[in-house]
Amino acid sequence: LTEPFHQPVLLGPVLQFLRPRPGAVVVDATLGGGGHAEAILAELGAGGRLIGIDQDEEALEAARQRLGWHPGFRALAGSFADLPELLSGLGQSQVDGILMDLGVSSHHLDTPERGFSFRFDAPLDMRMDRSRPLRAEDLVANLSEDELKRIIREYGEERYAGRIARRIVEERRRRPIRTTGRLAEVVLAALPPQARHGQKIHPATRTFQALRMAVNQELEALQQGLEGAVACLAPQGRLVVISYHSLEDRLVKQTMRRYSGQCVCPPGLPACRCQPRSLLKVLTRKPIQPDETEIAVNPRARSARLRAAEKLPPPGDPGPVPEVP
Ligand SMILES: C[S@@+](CC[C@H](N)C(=O)[O-])C[C@H]1O[C@@H](n2cnc3c(N)ncnc32)[C@H](O)[C@@H]1O
């Protein structure tokens, strides 16, 4: 690889909140190139165990090359949505820490044939797990105009979602939309002239992000992953999640709140439906964001938001005995 696989984001706060202790068992549920994992392993020491999970074979391969030498390192293929099953397959029901650093890696964005980026013209793929059947091309070809609009508006927070969806449907009747370059052109052509130029981000960015989230069912996996993570943490175990999108961050915030015993139902419901439970203590009242120095070195860190929580001891358990001074 010429480019580094991925630059780990918010590394200091990750270590501070995850608090990996010598000999502990930690899961990196989004292993990527193993940047965070390497720093965590250094804290865990020779007696610790780091279980890395990724749904992308190329990420697993890169991480195995980097960290395979450590006796406590294991890399597993799978989705963090299946965390409890993956861990029980290793005979590990409870762990001391879980990190989730969401989304795609720089490797995904920088590899043309993965089809995540309009910087290159390549087949519209966007799958992180390439054993799954559905590509972005299939969504663009088969979803109705209404479904496309909903996805682009909801996941992309794109104000011109309606115009873009309409244009996609018109253009695909003329000729199938099979490449990132063509989709970017179609999106551009759908926008009013003032939205085509002089924007901070490329005008197709939001549409690409939306399709990526739909192809990989990212929000569904995140919800399931968070539930599984809470279940798998040992008392005093720490959960650290970095998100890059406001919908993800909201889901993380709400789930941590609900598991810290607060109701997160929308106002006006006659009765609570969210079933809050006191299993976690939230450690970050506000999300932690990268500082300017980090953003200058790694612009992709720009939108990162870190939230952390600690698993509470079961009711009736007084927790660890305080140290005698
Ligand atoms: C932002 S990168 C992580 C980078 C990593 N922290 C590092 O330091 O190199 C996110 C990684 O999570 C993986 N991923 C995303 N969603 C996943 C899921 N549901 N299950 C497992 N892995 C996932 C992606 O394939 C990608 O490699």
C-alpha cells in the first residue's frame, strides 16, 4: 500500500475513555487498518487480548499484517451487529471495553474500484462487505423515485433530494447508471445552478453518503451493535463510539441515554415506549471533537464525535471495593 490505510481519529480520547488496562480484553468492533487497535494493544500488554472485527476483508488483511505478531490479537470477519454471537464463538461472553469507530476507512475512499468516491470513475459498488449481494448500482437501478428521495434526504440530509431522485429516474430510463462518474454527473445536472458551484463540499457528496449508508444498512447495524455492546460489557467495562454523521451521533446519544435510565421518547406520547434501563453511566455529557491541530493534519477527522459510557454493576452489587489509601 502506498497510502496509509487509515489515520486513527481522536486517538488520545479513545485511550482515555476506553481505559485499556494491562491484561484486559477489548473489542475493536471496527478494526479498519488497526490504528486504534495497535495503540490499545500497547496498553493491554502481553497478557491482554484484543478482538478485532471488520466486515471488510481488505481491512482484516491489513490489520493482520500489522498486528498478527501479538499473541493476544484476533481478527474476525463479521458485522458488529452480531457482536454477542461473534464473541460467544470465541468463548468470550463479557469484555472490558468496546470501541466502534463508524463508517468507512480512508482505504475505502481512496480505492477507486470500491466505488465509494466520485473522485474516480468506477463501478457503483460501495459495499464494505463484498460478500453481500446488493451494490449501490442496484439501489440506483431499482428503487422507486420516492424511496430514492427518502434515502437521499434522510441519510444525506440533502435539501435537493427530490430533484436528484427525479433526475436519477429519468436518466436511468435513458441508460443504466453504472458508475460513480455518471452518478456524480446526474446529481450535478439535477441541481439548480447556484448549488452546483462554489460549495464547500462536492455537490454529490451527500447523495453518495446516503447511498453508502443504505447499501451497508449502517444505521440498522449501529442500533443492533450498540444493544449487543451493552449486553457484552462486563461491569465497569467501557463503550466508546466515534460517529461521523449527525444521524449516527443522535442514535448513539439516545441509546446511551436510554441505557442510563432516561426516557428518550418524543414529547407528547401518552406513555413511555422506549423502556429505559439503568445499565450504563454516560461519561461524555457533550461529544468530544477533534481539535484544530488534528483536523489540519487529518481533514477526515473534521466531523468526528466521540461518546463514551461505562457499564454499571448489576443492582445490589456494590461494585469494586475502594482502594485503601
Ligand atoms: C473508520 S474505519 C476504522 C478505522 C480504525 N479505527 C483504524 O484506526 O484504522 C471503519 C471500519 O469499520 C468497518 N465497519 C463499518 N461498519 C461495520 C460493521 N457493521 N461491522 C464491522 N465492521 C464495520 C469498515 O469496514 C471500516 O474498515
